[in-house]
Amino acid sequence: MRRSRQADLPFDNGYSTTEVVIEAFDHFITHKSPDTFAIVVMGNASIQRSALFQRKRREWLNQRVYVITLPFYSPELNLIEILSRRVKQE
């Protein structure tokens, strides 16, 4: 993902599965400098709790990518929840 928050991904199928998220991470890693340490903060969706994702997460650590998942329900930490609350109030 670039600083403009636009992803340069080779796919866009409109829905997410564990495999799609893993493919996105693998794509990110191939374009990341090996010397760069990356921290990715994610929600707590079921696809991120799958056994396959957890195995890949350990593999990504070796490639200097650390995945942090938010607590199960933490709207104060989730930017989309904050935006959604503001939109509903207006």
C-alpha cells in the first residue's frame, strides 16, 4: 500500500477470503524492501483467525512483517467505526 492508501494489488474480486488476504500480504512482501520492518494493524475478522492465516503470520514474521489484530470489539481503535459514528451523527 502506498502512502496515498491505494493498494497496488493484482486482483480485485470484490470479496475477501483467507486466501485473498494471504495473497495480498505475499504481494506486499515481494515489493517491500527486505530491510524494512512493517507493522500491519488489522481487525478481528474470522479470515484473520483461521489456522492458515496464523501459519502464514508466523512466516511473515521472518520477513519482518508483524501483524497486530485489534481486540475483538474495539470501536475506539477502529478508524472505520469512528467514521461511521460521525456519519450517523451528522
